Amino acid sequence: MAETAKKKEIKVELYTPHQAQRIFHQESIINNEIWKRSRFRISACGRRWGKTLSAGNELLQFALEYNDVLCQWVAPRYKQAKIPFRFIRKAFRNTGLFSDVSKTDLRIEFINGSVIEFRSGDDPDNLRGEGPLLIVLDEAAYVTRELWEEVLRPSLAETGGKGILKSTPKGKNYFFEMFQRGLDPEYPDFASFTFPSSTNPYIPEMEMQAAKAELPESVFKQEYLAEFLDDGAGVFRNIKGCFKGAALGKPNVGWDYVIGVDVAKHQDFTVICVLDKNKHLVDLIRFNKIEWPFQKARIAEYTKKWNNARVILDASGVGDVIYDDLKRIELDIVPYKFTNESKKVLIEGLAVDMEQDRVSYPNCPEVQQLIGELEIFGYEITRAGNVRYGAPQGYHDDCVIAFALANWGMRSRRVYTADEVFTHAF
């Protein structure tokens, strides 16, 4: 560490840590040599464990213990960087510890000359410059390897500084590699710990049980048990295990079919997906930049082709108008209104069916777009603790939605009246 940093005894706390957080702060195992020699602390944590408060407390303590040092909190997105900035600013704004606070720059300067900057990893080049003595990398599994290896780690090399990398896991990416170093005696500068959500005593046991019952197994293991999974805890598992056959099919006389339709006009794609009575994908087409009259005609054409199949249509937004027009020509059509909850029901139903081999598709070129979308389809946990599903920014999920709609239609086997509008918001 730089010789100019003068340490002094000072104790400030953002919060009262629970037992697991005391381990993170080195309080419960202060005599353990691994902590004395660790320069990088790697923490894989479950949701609502208290990552932000614990790391924020470390950052604040460091800035006040040493004079004239630079510390940085780096988050994947600007909004995430604002959260610890607000915590620290509000908790200590009347203590006389601050000499300057910039809400615009997310920067706090202390009376001892130390500075904490709260930065975003969106543009790595903006993080190049004066080297900090401590970096907290927030949700480290969700930033690029290049940000850590080419920007942040070299800046710590210049100063001899320390790093705290904390995150929920996201597959076995570079964060997993860093975590493994902390378990290896050959890397004495690293120390790694896993903190499942259950080690936070303030999370009710019944809430943990509810999350386990409601979420796909992989999501629960990654988000709450803080486990590193081979497939990155993608929403859909057993993707290759659902292959059956090598070509799309043709209508069989007397068979029932269900068609899922996700509609779009310009940027996204309209997708028509057909499942047979065995929940096997027999047809899939994808197109965009086609005017509404032609889209409606194509949906009607496919309905007739597949034995007057029932259509489950995404009737949110522009789909509502298409539903009304197709209903007038007496198609057997059911609207599916999307809310966050109804989408959750739809996606998790498909995820469970895929895990349990209750749905299938052929291994053919026409299905490769669907396979790609299934592989990257993800989720995020909102601040309220809810799961929000969707494709990563810049990617499509139209095939997934159409496939899930068809699966739900065949899965539910419910008889609907011609006038019923189904919102499925439970």
C-alpha cells in the first residue's frame, strides 16, 4: 500500500452486521491467517444477504482510516452505483465527516482528504486514470472480464491497493475463476467465501421456502444459494435433451394442435409456433416488417393448415387489435395479456416442462433461432425481490414467447368461450 496513506484508529458503521457479515468484515475470525494475508476478498452472496451495506461499510471505514486516499465503488450500471452513494451520504451527512459531496459526479470527499467515487462499468475507458487504494466491484459476475483484467486490476497494481469483489454468481465466468483462487493455497492474496441468503437471519424462513417452491431450481440455486452452475443458471435447462426428430412435421388428420403467436411489426419478429397433442414442435416461422393485414392473413392461413388449431395470441399492446380482427373472422383464438406475473407463469411453466421432458422440438435448421433464444433467455431480480424474465438487452425472445404460449395452450387444455379474454394474472 502506498506509504503516503496514514492509518489512524477510527470506527464508523453504516449498520449493525449480522453474524455472516461479521465474517466478511473479518471480525469473527480475526485471528485466522487467511484474512491477514488476503488482499482480494471474493464473496459469492445470495440475494438480500446484505452485500451493499457490508461492502459500503468496508469502503467507508477504509476512507476514514487512511488520509488522502482514493477509493472506488464500481457497479455494472450507473443506477446501481447510486445506491451505496445514497446510503453513505444519508447516513453521515450531519456528522461533519464530509468536506464536499457531488450528487452529479457521485463523489464524496472527506475532511481527511480521502475520496470515494461511485462509478459505472458501462464505459471502461472512463475508469482509467488515478489509481485507487481500494476498489469494491459490485455484482462482479455481471461486468466483463476485460473491465477487471484490463482496467481495474492494473490500477490496483500501480498503487498496491486492495479489492473486494462481491456478486451473486452467473455461471462459471471470470468471477468464478477469481473465487476459485480464494480457495487455493497457491494464491495467498485471495480469500473466498460463500454466503447463501439463508445466512441473513432477517430473511423469514417461509420466504426462502416460497422462493424455492416458485422458482426454477437453477434460479433458486444461483440467486439464493449462491451456487456456481455450469449453464449460468439460465432459465431453461435440458435444452438439448428436448431434441426429438430431425425435421418439422405435417398435419395429421384428427389431431389437435395449438398455435402460439408473438406479434411485432418492425424491430422485433412475429413468430408462429405450432405444437401437436404430444407437445412436440411441428412448425415454426419467423418474419418481420410485414404490414398487419398480411400478418393476420398468415395467422389465419396457419390456423386452417393445422386442423383449425386454437391460437394463443400475445394480445398485449398491438396484439390486442390483431386479436379483435381475428376474432371477428371466428378463429378459435385466446388472448394472453402480459403482466410481469402472467409472463412469470408462462415462462416458468415452459421451464418446468423442459426440465421434465414434457415438451420437445426437432433438431433442424428452422429451430436454431429458438434454441439460441432459449440459451440466452435470462432474468433479473428487482429491488422488490420479484423475478423479471426476458432476453438480454439487444437480443430477441420472440421465438421463446411464441413457444411458451403454444405450450401453455396445450398445457392448460381449458375450454374457452368465444367472448372470454384471458389475463391469467394470478
